[in-house]
Amino acid sequence: MEKSPVLAIVVPCYKEEAVLHETHKRLSLLLDKLIAERHISQDSYILYVNDGSTDQTWPIIKDLHQNTPYACGLNLAGNVGHQNALMAGLNAVKERCDVAISIDADLQDDVNAITEMLERYREGCDIVYGVRRERKTDTFFKRSTALAFYKLMKIMGVKSVYNHADYRLMSCRAIQQLCRFRERNLYLRGLVPLIGYQTACVYYNRDKRFAGESKYPFKKMLNFAIDGITSFSVKPVRMVFWLGCIFILIAVCVTIWTLRAYYFHDTVPGWSSLMISLWLVGGTILVSLGIVGEYIGKIYIEVKNRPRYNEEELLLR
């Protein structure tokens, strides 16, 4: 009989004292069920990553570790942000599990989708994305900005899964591959699709927060979006170059128009030279910035030291 995989559930936590006990209760019940049905090993566990919380989050994690099954903890020395905390958790479990699932502590993601994720894993998928079916629980503003963001990311050439946050399953080898990406400004929703490997999506309905407040206000979401775009694409810089080309084209048209006005004496002294120089110099500056930015963008991508490829399988004689 095939050995049941060891599952590690990674839960990044920042000021989650109001919800942690309920989170652990639900995840523990799920692990009990999966172990009883022999879908996972009895050595499976939950790793709570405390991202420098200033409330009782870490004391609660330590109490869960001492008095309940499955609970493990990782306490970061300071607040490093959700993406870095999640990466720290994945890095901590990569040698101690066969498969890991990341999920937020706020209970908005349906924990029961984990069962279907494991089914896709047994079918051969190394990465399984948890994807929201709809956004009814979001405000109109959040739905609209999210849709605009995903469309913008697609235009910029960034691979991403629409309506997927950080609720995903990753096999051990997929995590190992993810750890080869050495960049500091993490945008895991864009990095994970670069791994390759066989993937699948599991759809679920997202609930409201069980308790507490959202740790992603508009300002953080905006910074997160900017990081996502600038970490994966040099197209914004390229747009400056093409904008400069448009300005130069306009300058040519203005030059023709200005010379015509000058010839027919429809100008005042200095107007012709001012109009021509204004558009031409502006366009030249933008083109120059675009060219310099293109080189800097290439350097920016290079210094990230991302792996060029990922080998799925090698057959030799």
C-alpha cells in the first residue's frame, strides 16, 4: 500500500489572537478526518508562523503547541509582512513534509477544500490553487479594483491565477523549487506559476472573517499590487519609451504646423521656436529615459537570480 503523505499546513499569523483557537479547532478536526481515512500520515501537523505580532498571538501558539495535537510554531523576530512570513513557513517545512498547504488564519478560506486539493495531488499535481468562485462578500470597490488589477497584470505579461490569493497546495519538490527564487520583494502569486509542474484549481466559496480585522487595508493592497507589477515586468519602463516616441511624432506635426504659421505670418516672435523645442525636447527626454530604463530593467531582472528553467524529468541512456 502506498504510504500516506505527511501534510504540513502553514498558517501565517499577524495579530490573530481573536481567531486562532477557532482556526486550530477547525484544522485539527479536518486533520483527524483525513488521518482516519488514511489520506494523510498521522505525522501531519500545522505550523503557525507569528509575524511579529504585538498581541497574544505567540503565547496562544505556544499554548496550542503544548496542550493540543498537531500545533507547531515559528516566531519571527519582527514583522516582515505576509509574503515573507509565508515563505519562512514554507522554508521551515520543506524538509519535514511531502506536501504543504498555505492558508490564512482568518477562516475566510474554506478549510474543507483541502480534501479536494489532496485528491488533485494524488492525481499527480504538484501545485493546486485554491480559487474563489465569486466575490459577493467584497465591496463593489474591492471587486472592481481586484478585477482591474488582474487585467493589468495580464497586460503586463505576469502569470497569475484570477481570484487566487495564497491558499494553495505545493508538493515538497515544488517548494524546493520556489526556494530557489532569491528575491526579497516577494509576490508569491506571480512566482509560483513560474515553477511549472502540473497544476490544478480547486474552487470554493469565501466567507467573511470569523473575528478580528483585515490586515490588508487599501494602502497595503496598493503597495502589494505595485510590487507585483514591478517585480515581474519592465513594460512600465517600455511605456515611457513609446510615450516619448509619440511626443516626437507630435513634435514633427507641430513643426510642420508651426512653419506653416510662420510662413503665413500668423505667429509672434519666439513662438515658433518655443513650440518646436518644447515638444521635441520633451519627446527626446522621454525616449532617452525609456532607453536607460530598459537597460536598468534588464539589470533589475538579472540581479533577482531567478532560475532559468526547472527540470520536470530527465531520461538518459
